[in-house]
Amino acid sequence: MPDADLPQWLETVDFHTVAVLTLDDGERVTAEILEFNDKRGEIIVDVVSSNRSYTNSGKHGHAIPVSHVVSCEPQACTVQPWPYSDPCCVRSFSLARFALMASLFLCTILGAVPLFLMLMKRPYGLQEASAIVYTTSVVFGTFAAIGKGHAIKGKDLPPYMFTCPAVRLQIPRLLWRHLGFVVTLFALQTGAIAARSNLPEWWNTQDRKGSTPFELCLMLSCFGLFCAQVFTNRSLLGRAHREFSA
């Protein structure tokens, strides 16, 4: 479809926006805009409501010719029924959330080294510093958008909002899970340090960068624990959204 023939409203509306579309045949439909089929000159939508009846299967992936759309009025997601009112699907910018996520990221990246240097000389200082850095990393990894934040394409991971009712119901469970993982992290590091002196000498032989196989193995084990918790946390929140929708 030539760019000159595209209506102005199509250039200003983002995909996954819920809008009221008025068609030239008198239909007024509230729908989530999913994609634009350039070759056919159609928008693909999920119908939320309409002054005409649709079957359940007909509501999903419904095609509307762009030339039939008289007007398009974007609507606030909060006034729509679930799941269109799901805060986790909203792409609006939140200064408070941005400040929180940026703080977590900076604390993890920039604050980790000073924290370890400060606590390493204390008994169980390594475990204490690891638990703090691990916690900030898990919160960021669980709730932040990773990639473009669209779950449909590629391996990008969507954000999860603290204000979402489906998420808030799972917060106590996430906290108990995190406590279990932190205890596992503490036990893993404590046991590894206790067993270090009994390992063959090559485990503690430094390479050119000053690292030892023992330290590398311990770091990879902790990272594997982190990945396991973030993955299962996101699976839990994704399942909670599906159950909330049902």
C-alpha cells in the first residue's frame, strides 16, 4: 500500500493499542491493534467489544481494511476488560519504575565490586555480599523488560508490573521462593569454601588473569542458580496471568 494512501491515524497509533474504530458501514468496534498487513491494506485486531456480534473465534485476528476505517480513537487500557487492562501490557513510561529499575541495575553493576571489597574480610562476608547482589539482580531480572519487551517475538522477555493484580497476588510466594534460593546460595558458597582446601592443587592454580578454576566454577554455579530463579519466577508470573484471565 503506497505511503501516500495511508491514513494519518495509522502513523500515530502504536501496535497493541486498544482503540475505538468507527467503520464506514456504521460499526463501532473496540479492538486491540495487533499488526498492519501492508500488502492487503488491512489491520489485524482482537475485538474487545462491538455494536455487532462476533463469534469467539472471530474476535481473534480479525482483519479490517484500512480504507473502511472512518476514525480511530485510542482508549486508556485501564477502562478496558481484562486482559486488555493488564498493566504489564501497557507500554507507557513510568518515572518511578524507571528510577527503581535503573537503581537496581546500577547497584548490581557498579556497587558489586565495592560491596565485595568492603565485606570480604568479615566472617561470611562473601556470602553476605553475594546475597545482596543476588537479590538486586533477581528483582531486576524478574520484573524488567529484557530486549524489546515483547513476548511474541524472539526471546525478548516482557516486563511485569508491581501494580498488576495478577503479580501482586504472587508477591508473598515470590518472597518465600527467594528466601529458599538465598539459603541455597549461602549453603552452596559455604560448602564450597569449606571443601576448597581438600581439592586437588590445580583447582586453586591461578591463570594469567589471577583467577582459579575453583572461583570460576563457583561463579558459574551461582549464575546458574540466578538463571533458575529468574526463569521460574517469570514462569510463575506468566502462569498467574493466564489463571487470572481465566
